Amino acid sequence: MASQSDHKAAIIDGKAIAQTIRNEIAEEVRHLWQKYGKVPGLAVVIVGTRKDSQSYVSMKRKACAEVGIKSVDIDLPENVSQDDLVAKVHELNATSDVHGILVQLPLPNHINEEKVLSEISIEKDVDGFHPLNVGKLAMKGREPLFLPCTPKARHSSYGCLELLSRSGISIKGKKAVVVGRSNIVGLPVSLLLLKADATVTVVHSRTPDPESFIREADIIIAAAGQAMMIKGSWIKPGAAVIDVGTNAIDDPSRKSGYRLVGDVDFQEACKVAGWVTPVPGGVGPMTVAMLLKNTLDGAKHAIAQ
Amino acid sequence: MASQSDHKAAIIDGKAIAQTIRNEIAEEVRHLWQKYGKVPGLAVVIVGTRKDSQSYVSMKRKACAEVGIKSVDIDLPENVSQDDLVAKVHELNATSDVHGILVQLPLPNHINEEKVLSEISIEKDVDGFHPLNVGKLAMKGREPLFLPCTPKARHSSYGCLELLSRSGISIKGKKAVVVGRSNIVGLPVSLLLLKADATVTVVHSRTPDPESFIREADIIIAAAGQAMMIKGSWIKPGAAVIDVGTNAIDDPSRKSGYRLVGDVDFQEACKVAGWVTPVPGGVGPMTVAMLLKNTLDGAKHAIAQ
């Protein structure tokens, strides 16, 4: 048997898995085209010229093109009125070859985001405009027991589970520890794991001795937002480690002056864990893949009807 | 030091705690009357003559009377039309001395419960018509990540936490284990505990070795629906045990032929635990007390405006 220092965890290559999913989607899109003469359509709406939004949007549009999903590009000026934006959403709702509508957030201050999102028809709400969100909108001013997750969080929560299953890691009956209880990732992932029959513990900033829980875990989901807080010695040998954290730390050796690290000490984890996701290149790439998958699913539903 | 066989857990007397809460509510109602000349009003609507519904409703109305909440009794015949019931709800929405509206479920088959409940104005929705429920209604046909909890479950989930705090048991930083992952109790209680800063583990029917988790718990919430599944030997000495289970088991010595027991072996638990709730007389009595408290809170909000 190899000594611990020789051990090398299997690196879960999120980029490669996301690519596999995209290839599968492309295959299904071709199949739809052959059978029905139709392809999925995703309307990606952007208002204004924020650099970060433009970069996200162009990434999503490019991803659509790669798998054969028709991207319907709606670029509106910063000063578009809320009424005009809503009218555009209604028009897209009524367009039969648009199966998904995505409105890039944030919207300019003069526009009520919740109002606009609530106008997207349920069948085309590909960004996962979740029942929770709907509830919250409807009950504004009441504190919900759970806060809704953002579309991105929803995609990445499902992405975590997809990474596990695509790596052949079964969840049922396993001890899973989720580190972090944010409404953004920690809570939705823990509920998905619970639904998948794991025994789930959520540890967080008020847990006196987090490592005592983490050490017992077969599956660790790190979503604390603390750079490299999970040390190699906290990991049970052979455990599966999914690192959702993306933290910028100073790195004078880089031109940018920083680099991105996860919530797990990756180098140490590699020596102990059975599987580990890198940061970047782990959970991140899954987000757009899951968005494409939602669009495909919506289109399959609409086209096959 | 006493030997283990001498140990006696403190019995958390849900009936007494519920009575204390009711007394506090009565005091606040008096205060509202003195200051504003108004008392809270709760409309309790019942349709038809189901024996169980009538018994619940009369219990709630009596509880209102005892604390000085004005109970507005609406008794409608089994064959009332949905339109007439909705019209009644609208009338109650518009009645200023009604601060809460409770429609006893189930309604007859010819009436759409969700439709009727959705007509209750948010401000008067004293039964906790939760954002989650609203979301689910709005998104019918989509599977939500969490199912909504019933009003009763909501009241009893909050009841569990109230029992802990009223017994002087702090939650922050404690290890809590919730046994059962039902949308009805397990999930909402576990999320409330998490919000209260416990480290929470949810074990369930697919957990291979539930006792190994339960043995570590400072706080055990038993909500599995399995008669006396939690043995004394599973309980950490000194732990707080809240038993949400209500299971009928055969008992030939009773006239009824059965008796109610919880998910915990109460006799054994008494010898080990620090605190334990009896069944019946633990969580159960808290349900109506929390309903009254919601009504009071709604009234305070409306009257003090």
C-alpha cells in the first residue's frame, strides 16, 4: 500500500465534465433538429454596458452557439424604461422559438428587477425563477424561513451534485458535511444532498469545532467563503471534496497581484482525499453547463408537446 | 454523584409552557385594550360538519376566548359554493376588527383549497401561509426544492424552539440532530435550528447508523414518525430531547384499545436525558399557543399602526 505522501486524490475536472455535458446537449439538440426540425432557443437580455455583465452574457451566448442552441440576443440601452423592458419580455414569452429567457442582472437602478423577472413566463424561466423566489416576491415584507437562491447559485448547487454523480460517487447513505449555511449555496446544496439520501450536517461560523464534523464526512461541500480554511488533516482519507469557494488572495508573483483559491487547501487535500475539485476549474464551469441543460429541457418539453 | 439509575430528566411540560404563553398573550391583549380600546380578532371559518374539524375549531375558539382574543365564528354549510366562500374571505379581509383569518382544512371536495387560501390577505394570514406555499401555488406543476409546510407544522416547528428557549436551553453552538426529514416537520425545524446557530445534522430512514449521530447530539428533535425508535442508550447524558412524534400503538388495557407514544422511549430517556418532552403534553399543546401568538402579533402590527 502506498504511504500517505504518495497518495494522489482523483482531481474532479469540472471543465472536462462541463464539456462532456455540453457535448451531450449538442447531441440532443441535433436529435431535436432531425426529429422536429427545431432547435432550442435562448433569449439573453442585457441592459446597458456594464463590463462584467457583458462578459457573462457573451460567455453564455457563445456557449449556446457551441451546442447549437439558438441565442436570441436582446441588447437594450441603459436608459430603457421598465415598461419597454417588460414589453420585450412579453414579446419573448409569446415567441414560439424562444424556449428560455434570461435577463442578465443587475438591472439599472430605475428598473425593479423583481417586477421584470416576475413577468417571465414560468415555462421559459430557464434561470430557475424558483418557487421560493416567487413566494418571496408575493410576500414582500415578510421574512421567509429560507431566502431564495440566485439563479447562478441554483445552477451551481445542481452542478455540485452532477460533479459527484459524474465522478461515480454515490450519495445515498453517505455522511455529507456542508461547510457554510448561506442561502446562496450552503442551504440549497444541503437540501439537495438530503433529497439524494445523504445524512447531512451543516457546519458554519458558529460551529465550535468544525473539523470534528468534517473529519467524519464521506462527502465535503466547502461553501464557507474562507480561503483554504479546510486543511488536509481535516479530511477523512478517501473522502470526496467539492470546493465551491472562490476567494481572491494576494499573490505578488502574478501580474494581477492576486490568485483565486477555494475554501479547501487543495495541495494538502490532494494527499488525503479520494476526489477533489480544483479552484478554478471545478464547480465554476458547471454553472453555464447547467443553464444550457435547463434550456434544452425546456425546449424538449415545449417541442415534444 | 447520583448513579445513572437515579437520574431523572427534567420533564418539559408543554402544557404548562403553553399556558404561560397564553397568560402572556392575555396580558398583552389587556394592554392593547387599555391603550387602544381594541382587542385582536381571529375569524375561524369552518365548512361542513366533520367531527374532527369541529373539535379543532372549537378548541381554537375556546383558546381565543380564554386570552381575550375576539373569535369571529363563521360556520358555513357543507354545500357552500367556492364563490361564496371566497366572498366571505374577502369580506373578512375588509373587516377592520378581524386581524387573523383561519380556514379550517380540509375543505369539501368541490372547493379548491389552494384557491381559497390564496384569497386570504397577507396581513391576516395568521396560519402562516408561508412564502413557500405561495411559491408552490404560483408555480404549480414545477417541483419545488422544498415542499411547503402546513400551518400546523409551522406552528409546531416554532413550538419546538420555544420549548427549548423557555426551558433555558441555549441552541447557539450546540450539536442538534433532527431525526426525520419530512417537509412537514423535519426540514423546517432543522432550518430554524440552523438559523439559531446550532450545528445541525438531519438523519432519516436512509441513514445507515442513526444512533451514531444521535449519541453525539446536545439537542435531539425526534420527528421520524416511528414509535419509540430512539432508545435511552442512543441519548447522550444530559441532552435535551424534543419529541414531535405522535404514534398510536395497541394497548388492550385501555378502553380505546390504543395509546399515544412519541418517537422516543420516554421511560428510558428520563433516565439519561437532561430534558425530555412527554407525548402527549409536549410539543402538541404549543401548536394552538403559537397560533394565538401569531394572531396577537398581527393585531399589534395593525392596531399600533
